[in-house]
Amino acid sequence: MERKPELRLPTVAVPVRLALVGREVAAAELFVADVVRPGRSQLHDDIAASLDDAESFVPVRSGERVRLHSKASIAWVCVVRHDDDEGGEAEFVDIPSEVITLYDRQHHVVVELAGGGTLTGTLFDSSPSDRPRVIDHLNRAGRFLRLWTPDDHYLINKDQILHVSEQE
């Protein structure tokens, strides 16, 4: 049965790399609400919020097909931090008016995954001064951990993390 266009919510497909538990990493698209955003960082926040919300499933497009994936089946999602359309103009341009979050602390870490493999990057933190440790960051509410690299933004399912080590 075809859904009527007026019943569909306007969304934007965001290209990601998706690692499902026990599967190879694959190109996919996640969907977020089609709203005006001041910059690409807000898009990252919206994807993180959709993965951390109470719903258990998220629509994912792989190829021509959209499937509803259990969030528990997602090991990690990777979003490119800077939109580099070959020679074209980026959808979001870093502009002075873009809201940028400043963090009090950063922790350089290596995350070892339960399914094998590691991810290396930075955790940014602005927790209260009595909670400055990596373990405090990891034990916060939320299903996914945000890890930043120079080029990518990872959202890692905390249930798929074997351990986290701080780098010097």
C-alpha cells in the first residue's frame, strides 16, 4: 500500500558509514527532519539525538531499499564532518554565525569494540568539575558515545564497546 504524500514527514537523507554488529561497514543513509539548520554541526547533533531517543528502531536506506534497523544492531555510525562535494559547493559552509559548542575538556582515547577493531579519536566534555574523568563521560545517559576525529564524527553504541583507553 502506497503512503499518501501528505502523511509523510519531510526528511533529509544523510550519507553515513554504518557498522552493524557482525557485518561489514557499508554506505547507508539515515534520515533527519527537514528543518533549517545553522550549520553542519547541528546536523550531527540531530543524528545523535535520533539515535539516543527512546525509540528502538531507526529507518536506514541501503541502496534503493529502506529498512527499519534495531538500534541495538548498530555498532557505530560515522558521519563525515566536512561536506566535500567534488568541486561543488558544500551544503553547509562554516560561517561565523554558526553556533559552535566549546568544551572544557578533551580526552584522547582508543575505543576497542566487542566485534573487533578499534576507533581512535577525541571525546569532548563539559561535565561538572567534580566529574572530569573519562569514566564519567562514558557513564552518562544515552545509548551512543560521540567520538570525534579530524575528518569524521562517530556515534558508537555503548553496548558494543569492550573497553576505552586514554592516550597520553
